[in-house]
Amino acid sequence: MEMGGAPPVVAKKTTHTPKAIIHQKFGDKACYKVEEVQGDTQNGCPGLAIPQKGPCLFRCSLQLPEFSVVSEYFKRKKDAEQSAAEKALRKLGVDPAASNSIVREPWDELISRLSYLFADEFLSSLHPLSGHFRAALQRDGDLYGLIPVSVFAVCDTKLGNICKSINPGVESNPFLVIPLVLKAAASGSFATSEGQLWMRRQNPYPPEIIQSSISSQLSSPESIWIEAVYIPYSLEKNVESLTLNVSSTGYYLDAIARKLSLADTSKILVSRTVGKASSEMRLYFSAPEWYLVDLLSDLNVEEVNSEEGSFNARASYFSGHAIYGNAILASIGYTWRSMDLFHEDVSLQSYYRLLISKIPSGVYKLSREAILTAELPMAFTTRTNWKGSFPRDLLCSFCRQHRLSEPVFSMLSMPLKQSSEVSGSCKRLKVAESSAEETEYRNGAGVVPHGNESVGSGDTFMCEIKIYSKLQDLIIEYSPKDSYRKHSDALQNSSLRVLLCLNTYFKELDMPLEKLASAADIHIYPEKFAKTFASCPSIHNLRQRNETQRERLLDSNSINQPYIMPGHELYSFNIKGPDSGTSPSNGSLAWEHMKERVESNDEFEFEIGVGAVIPHLEAVVTQMSVGQSACFNMDLPPQELILAATGDPVKTISLLSSKVCFLEYSIVLLRVTEPLEDRMEQALFSPPLSKQRVGFALQHIKESSAATLIDFGCGSGSLLDSLLDFPTSLEKIVGVDISKKSLSRAAKLLHSKLSRNSDAGEPSGGIKSAILYEGSITFFDPRLYGFDIGTCLELEVQARSASQKRYGEQRWQVQFIRSMGNLNQKDDLGSNEKLKFFIWKCSA
């Protein structure tokens, strides 16, 4: 971005209102007084006894140092004020409609702003920059009253906006404000030094002004100890924690300069806020000499000069603009709320939490306070099932962290009958009637006016999303193919799709963007996308240390992984528990005989089957019963996740350096919440329909006098478990299901009951063997040949398909039993589409 002494860019000719022009000329000396008067009564019914009030009208009186004017009557206050200002301008001989009439050029505005900042009254005001002025007046010797120029841009928003109008490059690099301020200062009553980055007032402040300003600050301890983070520019060096010692009568930038080995505090450059906009967390760094020379000699310092070798990739990633040399991340500064110095500790954990907050899954992990356990879910089912921040909020937070514009959500509605045809007639919901509503919409505050859940009772919704850079370059565009009955579901699902796409990119930073866009069905603009996230590959490393993540068992009381017999897919379990001595914990680092707790949650609730937790944890939990505890090991996740979770990063880093370090999880299953439909079933039917179906099946099986039985879609083994307690002629039972997790739970249940009955010497109703297979009812399996009877609960289409198959010389004869209404009523094949329970009898 080019810069010049007298800027080559012509200042924009902004249309100024009469009131704005008056303010530029007279400032606070212009006094507006608005009076409200009652308009004449306009009663169309003279005989009406109730008096009717006329409309409220406003008239404005404008008092200037030399004269005053009064406006006409208007329905709005601001119209009366503008009219009074226009009258005053005409009285001054100024035509408000004339192009660029007396409107101050940006350079003049910049000089005027600096004059105000160095005025006597500003020193005692509540302003972030006035705090620096007061602190500078307590410096000794030649440093008395000297203020680093870099603080002007970051502490005074108005000055920064003026500089943006002169050089738009300030938006992406705030340090371009420095040469502009120095040039403006050269033409005003300010003292500067050639080649130095400081300013001071030309004439000293009156002693009484200084005394009143400094004495107004509250008493503070002699010194303040503040924890901060040191970020070396070399990626080979680790980020470290340090402590700043700030004297109560000193200047905190001097303390930072000492930590950066700087003799001249004016060479410290201060970044924009990092993290939340309301925080005072900033990066402080000492730019190399070549950078300062380029900055002051109007050269282009936008591009990263990798040849210099001092580019700080980590600090630049947080700030959103180029930072060179070593940097310090600290939360310290002056605010609008108090004249005292604000400060907060910034620990290594804070640094790593800030780092993972720039990743979609990291934002979700932080919202759940379970960094080592939670994962960004793969699906949004319902608002009640979703835990943590909602996808739309996560997406907005991600855009803010990367200094992008707020995502734009566009809602489309279409008739329900055409929802499967995206090309059918659909209408875009009108969401912005005014500029205020448009701003709210772009900020993701809502897509449909409050209270309007749908445009029509039969409408479905789709939500399009666009993400722009700060310079309004389109980066990502998503147009969904699926529609939803609720606009909130459409909004959240579209947001989740975009988040998952971005999360995939951060996990596989070397993935070609074309492949990423194709896999996610999202349009990515490669050039703009690559530029926006250019520094990510050098910062993030989300790959596992060991790509083959395997759980290792701690001891014999651990929940064992199922053993799969090669070629037979037979699950055999060796469950010895429960391990009642294990305490609940999300994870801890273990090294030989040393162990460090990293993260712990008293309770953590998640939805099964949507990927809301790490797969290892879900695989173990699905095999557990309520009240049981378990313990398992796994390879280490990315280091930044561990350091973001631990409360003692220094000790944890020493453990991570060990080659035999691993992560140990200890869990206790507190409760299992059934889905809403199951809870409704239990509330409406007594006993629940699921138990009625099992009971009816048991009676039917007993009447069949079968010796062998196979249960298709056995799930967690509810029917097989009931058969062990029910007297039948069965000797062998087999369960088949496509879900390994369900088979694991079924095996645990059957093994526990068979072992208990065997120990008690009680045969399980004549059943001698129980076997589980992984498989499907829709595919032929020779192992299923030779059974007397087959059952299938809760499956419809698959059962109808299976009824047409031949297993060897056997043909399945199908009989359907309703589960809704009268359970004793039977149907022929195909006469009812809502069948829940099927029984097969085998005939040669």
C-alpha cells in the first residue's frame, strides 16, 4: 500500500449535513435547544365530546458565539436541528449545498484531532489515551512527557478512522498510522524528533492541570506484578511465561521495553486488541530497524519480508497484521472506565486457549469446557439435544477471531410439496427494511423477524451463507440442498456445514482447496481463501502424534475392546468390572509412575451417534451400564489442545517431552437419558409399547416350539436378554446387527446374565449358547441357514426385502403383527406400512 508525504489519494468528498459543518466550525460552542409544542387540533367530528390533541411539533434554537437562529416547526427533532444549522450557515454566507463547502480535509481533521488530544482539558478526561499522557508526565529526565506514537492509533478510534480516510491500508496494517501522525504533528504545535517514534506537547501543561490530573488517580501499591506471555519470532523456540514489574509511578511501556531489551520505549509497537474487542490484551514488540526505516520512509511494509528472518508468525496470526521480532502478549492498559491502570494476568493456558479459539472445533470445545473430550458434532438434530454454543454463534465467533466480516445469512422459503425440488418456486425472506435491520441481519442476529417462525404453515426453509473478508472479498459461499420445517433448523444446519468444512481444512492444512470444496459441497474462492488463512499451516498442527490411535488397557478391570475373530466376525468379550475405584476425569497425562491431571468435569452430557465426543470415549461409554466406571488409554492429541486444557502448562510440557507419555481417561457413567419419543411412549402406554412387543414375541416364540432362533436387528439385545429369563424350547439363540456398538452392549448384557446363571447353577431356560454376528438382514449369510424361527423388531423395509430371499433351500414365511393398537390383530404382507414387529417361521 503506497504512502506519501502529501497523500496521493484524494480525500473522499463526503456529503456533510449542515449540523456537521456547524460542528466543524464551532465545536462545543454551538448550543442547540429544542422545544416541543402541541399542534393545532384537527377534529373531523366537531360534536365529539372528547378533546382531540394535535400532532407534536418541534422547533430548534441554535445559539452561536455571535448570533442565534430559530428554525421552523417540524415533526422530527433532527429536522428542526438541521434547519436551524442551515439558517446559521446562510447567515454566515455559506451555501450548504455547495460542493465541498468549508468541509475540512482529512489532513486538517487529523491536525485538529491531535490538537484536541494535547489540550489541557483532555489530560483529566476518562480516555484510554489520556492515561498514557498522565503516565508520561511521571517519567524522569529526558523521557518526561514523551509518548510513543504507536499508542495513538490503538487508543483513539476517531484518529484511526481519520487516517483510514487518508490511507485505506490502515485497515489491514494499523502501523501505517505512525507516519501519518508524525507528518501531521510536524505542522502543529507538537514536538517530535527526526527518526524517533515519540511525541510530546510543545508547551508544557500548567502545573495546576498536572497536579489535579495526577492526584485524581486512586492510590495503588508501589509495584504491580503482571503475568504475560513471551512469543519469540523463531518457531523453533517455545512460547514462555514472564512477569512484568510495573511501578505505581512509572510507565508500563517502560517495563515492557526492559523485557524486550529495548533502551528506547518509543520503538515499541502496540497491536490492536487480541481476542475480545472489549479486552485490553495486546501484542507489544520491538520492530527491527529495517522495518522502522521502511515505515518512516513511505515504503510498502504491507508484504511480509521473509528474507529478513524476523517475521513473527505466531504473533501475526493473533493480531491479523505483520509483526516482526520478539513479542509480548499482555493484558494491560488504560480504559474508559477508570483513570487507574487496568491489568489482568495472561498465562500460557490463556495463550493456548486463544490459539485453539481460532479453530471451529476449538471454539466448540471451549464452549463446553471439555477440550480433550468434546468434538464438533457432525449433525444438528434438535436444539434440546445440542449442547454448548449453537453453530451460528460458533461461526460468528470464528469470523471475529480471524477478523472477517460477520457472516451473511439469507433465508429461503418454499412450499413443502416443492421442498425436494430446489429449482422449484421459492421466495427469499425479506429481512431488512432499514439500514439498522440490515446491520442486525449481517451480524447474524436473526434471519426472520421475531415471532414469525414460518412464512406459511406448509413452508420449508433453506439458509444460504456467505463469508466476506474485511475488505468485502467473498471467501466462502454455501447454498444448501436440504430444506427444514423450521427456519432455526435451517440456519443452524447450514452454519454447521460451513463449520465442518472449515474444521476439515484446519485438520488437514495440506488438503487441496478444490478437494475440500468438493467434499463439503461448498463454493470456496481459492485465492481469497488462501490469502486469508495463509499463516495457519505454520501455526497449527492438529494431526495426532500417532496416526493410528489405539486404546491401550490399563489393567484387567478396564473395559476391554471387543475381540473380533478373523473370518467369523464373532464378538467375544472379557468384561471384568465394574472398576469402582476410578474417579471421574476427562483425561490425565501418565508417564511411568508420574501422573498429571489435565482436565476434569463433574458431569458431561452428550448425544450418542453424532460425533459430539472423541470416538474412543463414545466406543467405551456405549459398552457401559449406569454406575459403572472405566479407564482407558490413548495416544496423545495435538499438544496445543493439552496445553489449553491443563492448569499447569510448565509441568505438562516437561511430561510431554517424554517418549512414553500417553493420555489416560477415567470415566463414570452417571445416567442415560432416553430419547424424547421413548419417554413419551412410557408416559402414554403402560407398559411401554417396546415391552409389549417383546412380551408378545416371547409368547409367540414359546408356542412355536422352536429349538433355534435368530434375531435380526438385535440392537442391544433386549429380546435375547428376555429369552434367557423366559421358559421356552430354545437351545440356541443368535443375534445379528450392523452396529458394532450395539453388539458390544448386547454381548456385555448376555455375558453378565449367562455368567450369573451359570454361577448360581440355574440353566437359562434350556438355552446352551448365545452368539452375536455383525451383519444385515438384507444380505445373504450362509451362517444363518438352519434356524427354526427368526424375529425382527423395529425394522420394516429390510424385513420385507428379506422375506423374498432364499437361504439355501429355505424360504422365509412372513407373518406381521401390528404394534400400534391391538397387538393381537394380524396383517398380510404389504397391507400396513407402520409395522414394528415381525416373526418369521421357516418352512422347507
